[in-house]
Amino acid sequence: MAPEGIHYDHDERWGDGNGRSHVRASILGPDITVPVRGGEPLLGTWQQIILVELDLRGRNRTVHVTVLGTSEKREGPE
């Protein structure tokens, strides 16, 4: 997917040669959802969360984390 050395319209418009990176980023998507229990991510033994940089040049990135949910201590019927 998104091979090197082919024409990307993005490169013509923006002149940055970064069209392949944009296609790859759109395939991966910008986010991930991970369940959390007891304050820890529920990941398999060999799973981990990573940031993949696809741009042609490195840059500083900001990672935003949003946690949604309720306390595990619930009152009343389930």
C-alpha cells in the first residue's frame, strides 16, 4: 500500500514529496481506543502502544490522552 516512486497528486499541489506519508497515515488512522481497568491499559502480553512517525522529516509531536468511564465501585443494580 502507498508504494514509493509513484505519482501522488499531493506532491504536485504542495511540492513537499510527502504524498505517500499522507496516504499511509490515512490508512493507519489518527487514534486508538484501549480499554483501561484499575488505571492500567488492558493489553495482551506482547501488545504495546506506539507512535508511528510517517512524515519525511522528524518533528516534535504532542500526544493527547482522553480517559472516559466510571469508577469500578458502583452502587445499585448492574
